[in-house]
Amino acid sequence: MKILGIIPARYASSRFPGKPLADICGKPMILRVYERAMKSKSLCDVIVATDDVRIFECVENYGGRAVMTDSSLPNGTARCEQAAGIYGKNIDAVINIQGDEPLLDPLMIDETAGLLQSCECSTLCRELDYDFSNPNIVKVVMSQDGHALYFSRSLIPYRRNNTSLPIYQHIGIYGYSLDFLKKYVTLKSTPLSDAESLEQLKILEHGYKISIKITDSINESIGVDTPEDLKRVSEIICRNSNG
């Protein structure tokens, strides 16, 4: 199976404009994510899909590969679908790699890709033991046969009778068969997806399944949603670099 890694990257983020080019220990965040993705054993190639020439030039000048996509696209998944077409080579599937995860373990890419051998959409999670009320940390509940039941910015499940029941944090990486990715972008918006501002809920609301795995990675995964997150991630990366 030929799997393409795509990193969607927008410049005009409402919460953190210019986030992909934010400096982390002397290197833009988008390049740190790109370097992580290139270490995956499962991808035939990695590209950045952007709507901004500054991000495009940053990646290309580094020696990476980027493609320009339509600025009017509604989300990262739609950007991935367009970028896969621009890529122009035969592929079977796509891994959507979040451009604000500079601590992403390449193992997670490989785990997501592994699930795609037997499903059309996949993702990961890990047990969460802090900050349950933070809406920027998306929680997920899953079925006993390994499929996502629901994602939420709120705490799920409510542990009324079992306070030891684990809470799982969704890790923002997605795998799609190419056929399903093309299907996804034709699906109409849905109430729960709009209410939570979580595009993966649209898949569930339309009756499709998402295979989900608890990652074996022990690396801390911190998405950069705010300047405060950037500071925290920078401290971790700079500390590890100096170690």
C-alpha cells in the first residue's frame, strides 16, 4: 500500500495567526513537523499542503515538498484531498498529519497507517490524566471492537459510578483510503460536527466508522493551539536538543 503523508498548514489561524512559521528553537514549526513525518517507515512521500506562499517557500527552500491549495477550503481534510490530486502520483491512502504537532512521534504515523490495512479511516488516542476540562484537548470514547463512538471537547464519559474509568485524549492524526477521502469531501456538514467544531464527527454522523487504536508511543504529544502551548513545546524541544 502506497501511503502519502500530507501536512495541511494555514497561515491565517484565528487563534494563532502565522502559527506554522512560529519559531521553535531556531526552526519554524512546520519544518519540525515535516522532519518528524519524514522519519515514518510507512509513507512513500511527505508533502505540505498550504494556502500561503510564505509557508510554501519555507518548505521548498528547506528542500521539502509543498503544494499550493485553495484558500477557501473549509478544513484540513479538504486540503489533504486537493493536495493528493495535485501530487499527481498513484497512491492508495493518505495520512493527515497535523501541522501543529511538532512533538509527534513517527511511530504514531506508522500505527495509523497499520490500521488502514483493514479499514477506510483510522486515528489514535492515549490515556489522559490531567486537564480534563480543557476544550482544546479533544476526548474520545470507543467501542470494544476498536471504533470511535464520539469525540468531544467536553469531558467524556461522565464517571458517575466508576471513577477509575480511563479518559482518552484523541491524537489529531488521521488515515484515509484515497477513495474514502474523496467521499469525505462530498459529505454535507452535520450538527454535532458544527457544534463541537470537530470535523471527524461528520464521519460518524453520516454513519461511517473510524478505527481507533491506543498508541504505544510514550512521547508526550502537545498540539500548539496558543502562544502558551508554543512556549511549552519550545522548552521541551530545546531541553532535549541540549541534552
